[in-house]
Amino acid sequence: MDEASDRDPKPRDYGGGDVLDRNLRQLTEHRRQRRMRTSRGDKIAEAISNFAGSMVFVYLHATFYGLWIAVNLGAIPGIQPWDPSMVVLAMIASVEAIFLSTFILIAQNRMAAAEDQRAELDLQISLLSEHEVTKLISMVSDIARKLEVATDFSEVEDMKKDVAPQPVLERIEEKRREVEDE
């Protein structure tokens, strides 16, 4: 075995680990349950928003509006203009814009709610991880004391304390206000 392989630990194989598989199953099941709880109206709004955000939508609209304009400007012989002032076209475009913006806002609200859930989950996992790390630091510190390992315990004592989220949030908010006031 060469020296480089002794220093570099072998990376974990996440191809089929039990923990990874369990987590993926849980996430998939959670998404499935969330989709089942979605109302028919929200599903329709999401489908419309997805379609409105596609290139097919752009191509269809470019074709439709292009033909409408061309016909009503008299550029296509044999077809009588029906909206030479383009007022009807403007009305159709306005009404469509009202509905599309509503569908897009509905979809954005759903995405924001899902993002809020993910952020809450991330926060909870971070708080749990912080608590576990704090406990590990405490245990390792106790072991180091028992084995009389030379360590700067002054910093370790601070690290052994759980972080309370509320004072951290208040400090972040205070700093944000200071930056805004500058």
C-alpha cells in the first residue's frame, strides 16, 4: 500500500446504503402524500403554470398572435381582417394575462409553502445536530480530563453549552437592522 492511500480515507459508497435508501423512501413517500393532499384546483393551476412556462406555450402564442396581426393588417390575401384596430386582440391578451398571473401566483404560493417546510426541516435538523455535537464535545471533554490530555478547556466549556435559537435569531435581526440603518 502506498503512502497516499494511507492518508486518504476511502470515500463512503452511497450507492445502496440502508440509511440513504431509507431517507430516499421517506422523501418519496412524503412527496406522494403531499401530492395526494393537493386540491384539484391547485393541480390545475400548477399544470397551467407549467404549460405557461414552456417553450410550446411561447411557440403557440407567437403563431397565434403573429397570424392574428398579419391577417388584420391585410398581409395575408384572401382572409378578410376582422380586427383591424387590434382592440379585440388587446382585450384577449389582457384577460389572458390576468388569468396567467393568477395561476402563476398560486403556483408560487405553493412553492413558497414547500420552501418554508424545507427551511423548517433544515432548521430542526440543524438544531438536533448542534445538540448532538454539543453532547459529543461534552463527552470528549470529560474523557480528555479523565485521561489528563493537555487541552485548552476554556474554549471547550463554551462549546459544551447548547445554543438557544431565540437569542441567535435576535442577534441576527439586530445585525440586519444595523446594516439597513447604515
